[in-house]
Amino acid sequence: MPTMTYALIAHPTEPRVLLLAGADGWGPLALTTDEEGDVRAAIASVREQLAVETTALLRFPIAWQQIQPGDDEGDQVVALEPHTWEWQPPSHARWIDRAELVGLELARPDLRSPLEAWLASVERVMPAQRVAWARVGWYDEAAAWMRAEAERLGTPITGAVEQVKTSFWACILRAETAHGALYFKASAPAFGYETALTEALAVRFPAYVPPVLAADLDRRWLLLADGGVSLRPAVRETRDPSLMEAALRRFAELQRATAAQTETLLATGCPDRRLAALPAQFDALVADRDALLLGLPGGVPEAEYVRMRGFAPEMREMCARLAGYGIPETLHHDDFGAGNVLVGADDVYRFFDWGESAVTHPFCSLMIALRWARYLLDYDAATLDRLRDAYLAAWTERAPLAKLREAFALAHRVGYLCRALTYYEATAGIEPLLRGEYADAPGYWLRLFVNDAEPDEE
């Protein structure tokens, strides 16, 4: 988590940034609060200090060029766009372009590099890998689409369109109407299938997902009705395992229902990680030495790479054994946990955030859920087994519980490989400013899979 965050206010029409004069030199606005990277906290801090509404474009570490994979990223910069061109900055501030930055005395000299990187990216051709919502002007376009769709639906937006979250993989906006909140989500190209997948789930299994009100497949935009409140706060506050048990049982219902719809799921672009396809995907990842950061800090050690290259036969045998249990392959949520479960006013659990998904063995979905329960809720082994069995009980028509536990042990390990492949596809599209935090992820999860090791505590 960053220890200090600075607001890089981007000029709405020119390649300039706002810097403020201080006793020790010039610099971007220091944010008064930045609660775990919450974009709303950053926006609120800018509003309080500069009396202007903004939208966060991009967050990246100050020391982005020096950070090695796995390092603590430390202090950060968040680039923001003012919502109005008529806003006048305070008298002790000025708009600075790249040429002016060269001779300017900065209160923090290490800020020069990230300021230079941002200005260079907006002064010349924008990096092709930069996500759409990190570009000046995108928010206005997305908010206008939200308002137009809400009008079409007969539920006009009654206030501001608020930015809830932004990252390299998605941007989420929220707005109120007389009939409840609306949520907008834009997905990065690596997760572009989420739009079509979520729409397909809403059509075929409406009881299990929030209602989809509109979708723009070309722009990867979704407009969702409010599906309820997140289950995560209640689970963390009470630590009551029965809440997660209920979520896991209902999630298994959805997976069983989607087992007959695999071709429909794959047609949306949802990744095909069925057991027959995984060996070739494993081979491709192992062959990509750059993606594994082979021999580099935070990457795969050379000695372990030898084992990885020889692991293919064992990997194929593992997939064949898992297939032998006769559990149908179906929809897999690669980041399933209480944070992706909504509890509606009707007390029904619904699932969202399908950007990290695949068609594969269903039991793989418990890997992240049980990791979260172990490390963040501090559940003991008996409670974790209770959660596992609550989920497996939904599959007992396929096999006795003892056999399902055997299959689960294999699928849990295969879940590490699925996670490695998710990050492999995602990190290929990240621009250099943002790579530090995620560059080691494909190799990290692949090492867990090959070595049958436990993940680090979060």
C-alpha cells in the first residue's frame, strides 16, 4: 500500500500538469487521505483542497522505473482530470509543460521521472496499451452514455456520475436514479469478454447475476442495476462461516446450471481452459521466458525452470486424472470471493465481476475463496474443510463425497495454473508505467502449480 500519494492534475486540453509552489520547491498536490488506494478518497481529497471535481485517470508508482516485481511500490502518483475547463487553480499553482519541467526546482526530485513520463505520454502519441479511461475526455463520453441509457430506460440519473474504482483492467462508475443505483463497468481488452459473458448470464440465469440494463460490446461497456450489498463486510465483521457456506452452495448451483451452456459461454470469448486445452496453454506459458522473468528479481529461478520444462507429462496426467472423476466442466470464476458476491434486498446471493473467468473444472473456483478465508479471516483447517464440503455437497449426485474431495485436491492445484494463465494474458497488455506490481504474477502462480506449494499470505 502506498505511504504517500500525489495528485497529478492533467490539463483538460493541453499536455500540461498542475504543480504547486512550496517552501522547498514545486510539486503536485499531496493528498490528505488515500485509504488503500480508494479512488473516491483521492477525489475527495482533491475536492477538499482545490475545490474542483476530478476523475482519476491512472495510478502508478513514483519509482516506476526502479521497482522490481514483488517489491512494495511505495509512494504513488494518481493522475486526475478536472471535470470543468472553467476551473481556476489557486494563485500558488501553475500549469507546467514538459519543457518547463526541465529547469524547475522540485520539492521531491524523484517526482521528476513520473512527471516526465506522464507528460511525454500525452504530448506525443498516447501509448497503445493505455486503457481508454486513462485518457482525458473519456469520462464525459462514458457518463453521457450512462445518462442516455438511463433516459431510454425511463429511469433518468438524478445526480452526478461518480467514479467508484479504476485500475488497469476496469473502471467502474455509479449514479443514482429514482429507482435505485446504476453501475457502469468498462473492461480492458484482456478482459473484454466480460461484457458479452455478463450479458449472456443475465439472459440465461437472471437469478444469479445483477440485471444487465445495457451493453456496448464494441466499447466493452456494461450498465447494471443495483444487485445488492457486498457480502465481504458482513463476513469480515462477523467471521461467520455460514455466510460463505451459503454463497458457495449457491455458486455451485450456478456452475451446475451453466454446465450445459459451455458453447454459449465460449462464444462470448470466455477463455477455454478445459482440461484438454490446458496442457498446450501450460507449454506456451513455460516457453515464454520473458513472461516468467526467468532469472530476474521476483521471477522464476533458473533451477526451478528446469523442473517446469520437465513437468509437462505430469501435468497432462494430472488433467487426465481430474477428468476421470466425471465432473462437467463449466463456468469458473478466477477471483471468486465474498467481495464478488452481492446480497439483494430479497436475501438472494448474486455474483458479478466476471472479468477473470474461464470454462474449466468448476472446483478450481474455490482456490481463491479458500485462500481469502484462510489468510484474511484466519479460519482454521476444520472451518476451511467445512466450507469445502458445503460446496462439494452440491455435486454429490456425480460422485460420493470422498471421491469429490479427491477431485477437489487436484482441481485446487490446477486453480493455480488457471490463475497464472489469467495474469499471463492480462500482463501482456499492461503499459510499462503499471507493470511493476503485476509483472511477476504469471511466474508466481506457475511456480505454486508446479511445486504444489501454498500461496503467500495476503
